[in-house]
Amino acid sequence: MKARKNKRSQQKNQSMTTFSPSLELLQAIQLIQNNQDDAAIQKLRLIIDNQSQHKHEALISLLYCLNKKNKKLEAIDILLQALKTAPDNAGYMSFLAQFYMDLGFYDEAIHYAERTLTIEPDNQIVALNHACWKANRTSDQLEVKKLFEAWSDRFMEPFTKAAKKIEISNWDINKRLKIGYVSGDIKNHSVQYFIEPFLALHDPSEFDLHVFMTMQGDTVTETLKQHVPHWHQVDRLNDQELFTLIRSLEIDILIDLSGHTEGSRLEVFARRAAPIQVTWFGFMQTLGMRAIDYRLTDYGACPPGAEAHYTENLYRLECMAAYQPPIIPETLHPSPYLKNGFITMLSINHSRKILDGTLHLWSEILEENPNSILVIVSIERDEDAAKLAIIPRLEQFQFPMERVSVLPRLNFDQFMNLGLVGDFSLDPFPVSGGTTTLHAMWMGLPVVSLSNQNNSAMSSSSANTLLGIGLSECVAHSHEEYKQLAASWINQPEGLNTLREKCRHSLQTSVLMDHQARVNEVELAYRNMWLTYAENHLPQQ
């Protein structure tokens, strides 16, 4: 899960800082605008080293460049040095927290978030990140709910209490419903693989579709826009303006697809922009918001008893999502052990999901199974940065480093052909994979996953998916079973090719790829939600 970054607030804060930039800084900014990041980094370092009066502005620009190039360790070193001369700079601390989290250093990220909040207790974004990061560190789902409700009570509930009553002009229970989706991720993002069927196959005679795109789009956006009769590019609108727009359109059901991640506009939901407000697959934990009426889910993600862990009412479908796979790879690759003579395990999830418990177990698997190696795919863009970010953590857990490889970030074509490199993938815990697991099934890459018995959709996402498509042989129910399952595939690899073929076939024939049935089911849910609302709120004659 990517933590939320409030770009609108950042831009506002920057615009409030008035200064007369030096020629050197202006030149550096021009280089950034021209995508000449390496030259910009060199010039910005000179400004900082020369103790320029614009050192702070240069440092912020340098952090931007390093983050863009995924050189997060360098950014951390710079910030730690900056804090030595400005130990109470909350901005530096919040940057540090985010960079540490991007690399999967939870303890350090939480530490600097807490230090930030002691200085800026009303920092909404840092408070939210702190809640998200702590939620990912606990298996107590009631504690998770408390974390998000506490954040919502402080920052969202005041808008909800002040919300103006919605005037509904048409109470016809059979009317053509206006449906609005709010997201910044309808682009080259994992959301595209889930939302496309619902945009393409909706019934236009029953549902009038609106999309409120909160971030800039791309070529994927342009393709998906063709399915949507009413596309609203709203990234330049503030919360009040977006709220006013949605109210003016008389949207009946408004659906959040971002949750507590970048691009969300939860303040608009808090203001009660529509009579019925729903959150869906953008965030698997509760939002903690009383202004969200429903969560679309299923019994795999939210089994019986999970109601106590969500502020929203759970509306369970047969299957909460549809999956539209990428075109590649067209054919499945044979298991590479056939030519290598050894088993290659892969780690393909974001490094922030790989916590200490996961590393400890993976180290034991390698130690106990010498005919195996591990390849970790990093988010860093170059090999040296990837190794610097990951290898120290591996050494801490005594990995046999001669049997571990670290790859830099891959482009999508390379990622979707990892079946050429690896025999199977290891899923992290307690925060498991999501879209990556479905992509692995599509490329015929088996995944060792862990099912946690704590009613947590976050920690059992991969296991729930695999069980749902009939691949129980990929699911372990304890750490010991996880090790045994990996060992069985390493020491008895003959069945891996059959399993690889079964992965894609099981996905293709599953409810996840029965797109029309999933769309029909969601549309029925919307109709039922409206019927319930009308019955409970229809003015007395």
C-alpha cells in the first residue's frame, strides 16, 4: 500500500514560502523541468555545499530529484545530515519517514512520523501515514479500526458533522442511477486491471456513469475514458469545488477507489457529496469514516465475524472484483529449473511489504534447501542502489548471500516475463501481495502464500485469491507449513510445470474473469443500496 501524499497541501505550503531564487537555483529548476535530473542533482549539491542562502530550497529540490530516480538511500543520508543542524525541522522528519517506509524500514518510518507529530500534531498526512504504518504492524484488527477511526474523528468527522442535507429531486426506486467513481488511479496503475470491466460492461440504460479523475492520466487513461460517458478531470479542483460539482450533478452513489492512498479525496466524502457513499478495492482495511456507508467486499476478504473490524457496513458479493489481465505473456514459459538444475525463488512485491518476520523465514528456507537461490526484485532503478537498499537487511538475517541476487526495478514487459527467471514466488506477510499475485498466476508463476487467521483482508489477500480460484496447494496456514511448502517445490520440482499451467487456467476459469457476472452483481448491489436508502429516507407524504 502506498501511503497518501497530499500534493495539493504541499503545493500550497511551497507557494506560501517567498524567496528570491538565485541564478544557480533557477538553472537547477530549469534542468528539472527539462528532465535533466543528473545535471540538476549536480548543481543542487553545489548550492547546498556552498552554504547558499537558498540551501533549504535546493535541498527540497534535490530530494525531489533523488526520489524521482529512486535513490532513496541517498535522500535519507542527506536528511540525516540536515537534521544535525536543524533538529526540530518537522519537514525533514516527515520526508525521512516517507523515504524509510518506501524502503520497508517500518520502525524508522514510524519513529520519524512520531517525532514529526510531536512538533506538528495537526499534520493530517503524517498522522494518516502513521496510522497506516502502525496498522500494518499489528495483527489485532480491532486496534487497526481504532487507529483509523481516531484519525477520521480528528480530521474528517468535523466535515461530516457540518455537512448540509442532500436534497433529492427524484425518489423513483427504478430510476436510472447516477454512479460516480472517484480515483486518481484510472491509468497505468494496478486499479486498471480491476476497474476496466465495470467501465466497459455497465448497463447504460440503468446506470449513468461518471468518473472523477483526481490525478493526471496517461495513455491507459485515454483508452479507459472511451467507456465512460461522463469523464471529469478534477485534479485542479479543491475539495469544496469537487464537492460542489458532485452535488450539482446529483450523483446517487459515489464510490471511492483510493482509500487512504495517493489521489484520494476523502474530505469530499466526509462532506457527504452523495446520499450513498461506498468504498471498494482501493484500500483493504477500514477507512474509519462514518460518512462511508458501505464497503463492497466478499466472504474471502471479510469472513463472518469481520464486521467488528470495519466502520463501514459490509456488502458482500460472491466475488468483490474482476480481473482484466495484461496481454503479455502470450505463452507460458517452462520452469527454468529444467535448464538450470536448481530452483529459483522470486520476491516480486514492493520491498516495504517485506518485514523482518518474512526475511527470517526466507533465510531459513534458503539455509535448509541448498539447491535453491532467491532473486529479489527491487524498486530502485539501478543495480547499485538496489543492493544498497536490500543487502544490509539480508545480512542482518544471515542470508547465504552467494545464493541471493538483487535486481533493480523492471519495466512491465520484463516483470510479466519473470517466469523465464523464476520457478515460483514467495509471498510476503503480514502484508501480502495483491495485484502481483494475480499477475503471477497469469504468467504461470506459482506463489507460496500464508493464510492468517485474523480476519484481515490485508494479510491474507494472496491466500484468499488462491483459495478462491482453486489453488489450495499454494496456501500455507502457518510459518512451518510455509517452509514445508517451499521445500516440497524445491526438492520435488517435477510437478512445477503442471502447476504453472494450472495457475493460468484456474484464473481464466474463475469468477474473477467472469466479467459480465461481476458487473451484473455490482449493479444489483447499487440498485439494492438505492432501494434501502429510499425506504429509509423517503419523505412522508
